[in-house]
Amino acid sequence: MPKDVEVVSDYETKAKNILKAELKRRGVTYGQLADRLTMLGTPETERNIANKISRGSFTTAFFLMCMDAIGATSLSLSD
């Protein structure tokens, strides 16, 4: 079954915005996130993170690793 590109794009945008908001709320830069992910055993560069977040098409695993790396224990999914 083909994905509805518009629906998927809307959710990718939402995931990207949630991640960016959580980073901003905690004052964590992409460089700091890269360092924290590397310490968790998932080597990332600042550029790779910027690209993934810009595209918004990262995996759920990447999203959860980022949340763990910045110490997020809960999220609000409403605007």
C-alpha cells in the first residue's frame, strides 16, 4: 500500500518541530546533541544531525535516542 505523501510529510514536520522545540527548551545545540549521542554509543556529527532534523524523515529510534540524550522524560504532543 503506497504511503500518502502529504500525510507522511505532515507527521515528519510535526516530529521535526517537536525535536527542535525540546532541544531549544533545554538549550541543547546540535553539536552538544552529537556529543551526547556519541557518549550513548551512537556516533553522530553535528552536520548529520542538522541534515536529519532538516529533512524530518528520521527514525523513531533516532528520535527516542535524542530524547534520552537531552534528558526528556515526557512530551506534550499538542500545540
